[in-house]
Amino acid sequence: MNFCEKFANDSQEELFQEFVDESIEFISDITKSFVELETATDNKEIITNIFRLIHSIKGSCSFFGFLCIKSLCHKIENILDRFRNNLLDINRQVITDLLNAVDLLKEALVNVKNNNDEISDGQKWEKLLSALDQYIIKNIDSTNENWKRVFSLVSDIKSKIDNTSEFSSTSSALQELTSLLINVAPKPEHLTTLSSDTKTEIVSSSTQISFSKNVLEFKNYISQDYGEIKKINEKEFFTKIQTYLKLLIDETISAEGKDIVNESLDNFKVLFDLTGIDETIVAILKQTLNSLIDKKLLKNEVAAA
């Protein structure tokens, strides 16, 4: 169904035209910025500017219901996040793939402007998404190509089904499958201590420890009964956890602590995109806090008398 069939009144049509024209202008700036980034890999300002423009396009797509464009923007954002957190090297290959993504983004915008479907070439779209996934799927052992492919396939299938309301039950089944795969897939060293019981508790000790307000709020939020957590709006949960983890970075006292939190934040975004609110995600968040407490990597830790 094209835009005109979904939105009939003049005011919405005007908003739509403004969105498309502005987004296509953004595409030109994004392309130039990616070219600059290839030779200025340490320039965080370029990354931030690209992220801002992509995020703006994604937000408007959500309003107008262009889910394929939104999904592509989300993948580009994930890669930019990796750049900002020094979790992915900037090189010619990744820039080439991102420029191809931007070209496809422009093509989709032109399609909807002409009242056509977002995707005109499904095979080209799938090939591009697969290329981007290789930079995003970092929550499993990078040497195990079979597991990387499994996660990539599940992510792609779930994304397509989510864009088709008739298949919501299949999407739920894929979410459950993803959770199971997360549990059995080889994990990086910092996650190998995660208990097989996903109801991991925050560590406690006979020694009373005082933490900062941010740490305590995060601890209390993820320590809720899982049944209560599951009732939370998914957008609210994602925003809060992302905010807490970013604040937690500033609460650490060493590079090791920052690395633990940054990797947890990165894994959270990838896993949440696959599963939404899930017991395994909550367990990994608890394990992150446990690691910081066990290794005494948090500020404001005061042993009580």
C-alpha cells in the first residue's frame, strides 16, 4: 500500500513531501560525510553528524510507516555506534558498504515519493542487509562463521515478518528461537561465566557497599521480578537501559570497566533488536553489574563499618 492510499488529507501529504525532500537532502550530506570519514577515522564529530541525520530520517519513517527504511537506518545507526565506541575499525570496506546502504536508502525514498513500494529490488536489499550484519553481529565468537550466519538469518527473517502483521505468531516463535540460540551460541570470554539459569541475581556480600545513585537505580531496575519487567513498554525499557549503561560508563574507575560496559551496551542493542525484552538480556545486564562489583571497578564503593 502506497502513502496516498494510507494518508489522504492535504496536511499529511504536505508533511510527507517535506519529509521526503528533507531526507533526500540529508542523503547528500551523509554521503559526503562518509567519504570524509574514510580518511579522518578519528573524527568523532563526523560520526555524530551522520548519526543525527540518519536518526532524523528513521524517526520520520516510523511516523509514516516506512518500516524497511526504518530498519535500514537502524542498522546504519548500530554500525555508527560501534565506530563511536571504538568497537569497529573504520576502513574502506565498511565505508563502501555504508555508502551502498545510503544509495539504497535514497532509492527507497525516491520510490515512496513516487507512491511506489519502498523496495524495488528485494535481492539487492537482502544482499546489502547481509553485508551490514557482518559488522553488527558481534555478541558471539567472531571465529564461528556458522553462528554468525544463524543470527544474521534469524534477524533478517524476524525483520521481514515484523513488517507483515499477519505473521505475528511466527515472529513470536522466532523470538523464542533467538533466545534459545543466544543461550547455546559460543560467547566471548567476558560472558562465559553467565549462569545457565537466566534468573541470575545481583551479587550480595556480608560487606555492605554504597554505590552512587545511578548505579543503585540501574541495580534496582534490573533486579525487579522478571514478570514486572516484561510488563514494561519495550521502547521505555530500551531507552532506560541504554541511558543507564551510558551513565554506568562514567561510574567506572578504569579502562577495563569502561570496556565491559561498552561491550554490554553494544550486545544489548543487538540482542534487543532480535528479541525485545527477554530473560537472557536481563541476565546479561545483571552479569555486567556483577563483573564490575566483583572486580571493584565502580566509583563510590564504600565499605560500611
